[in-house]
Amino acid sequence: MAKKLLLLIENEFRDEEVIYPYYRFKEAGYDVKVVGPEADKEYKGKFGVVFKSDLSASQVNLDDVVAVIIPGGNAPDKMRIQKNMVDLVKRAFRQQKIIAAICHGGWMLVEADIIRGKKVTGYRSIATDLKNAGGEYLDREVVVDDNLVTSRIPADLPAFCRSILELIEAYNKK
């Protein structure tokens, strides 16, 4: 059973969208690796929280990874211009890893071109981007479509994390 999750990071992440999943999945017994464009670098959230990356996106071996989590804030806009970050999401999706994005995290899904024909949600300001990328936008706290989990806002974090855990459990039973 894979017990490693990747939490993507870049400057100006939405603080609670990193903090909540980081500790929630650690509490559930998962090895959470913080992954940024560069390894061993400090990244600062919109409200001042600092997280240090464990790995760069190009260093990641997906063999023992079960999920990739993409927080929101302004970080996804910075992530999507980093080829190694986008390539990581594409590789993980092709390998049927769980991909989870909240808030503006959906921008990374658009950039990786992985939502065509999928039901998704995200922060309302990116709804048009999600639709233009071929996704079916639904205004719900969490939307699960195959290996893709999406949510809208920080208030959705409990449902977002619960849905990821349920999907991991289902995947591990296969």
C-alpha cells in the first residue's frame, strides 16, 4: 500500500490549503513530501506561513506515491510556468495517481491538460478556465471524477481531504 503523498508548493500559496492537508495526511499515517520547483527551498504563503520543499519536481519518483495535492492561492499561477511542476502533474495523472486540486489549484490541471471530459470544481474566478480546458464545471464543495478530486475554497478543506482519503482507500483495495 502506497503511503506517500506529494504536496506541491510555490510562493504565495494559500496558507490553510497547505497547512490543513499537510497535517491531516500526516495524522492519517502518510509520508507527506513537499515538492517545489527547487529542492530544500523555503516558500512563503500569502499570509506569511513558510514551508520548505523536500524535493524538486524533477527529483520525484512516482513509484510509491499515491496522490498529488495542489493548493491554491497565487502559487498555481507560478507553478504552471515551471515545466518540471507541470510535467510532474502530467506524469502522475498518466500513472493513475490521485490528483487533488483546491481553489486556484485547478490552473495546474488546465496547464497539464488533464481535465478534458472530466467533472471539476475550483474557485469561481477560474470556472471559465476550467470549462475552456474541456472540464464540466460544477459548483460543489468537492467533485470526484475517477482519480481527480477538486474543491473550491478553504471552507471545503474537510470534504476535500476526506474525499482524498476515501479515494486512496478505494485505490488501495484494487
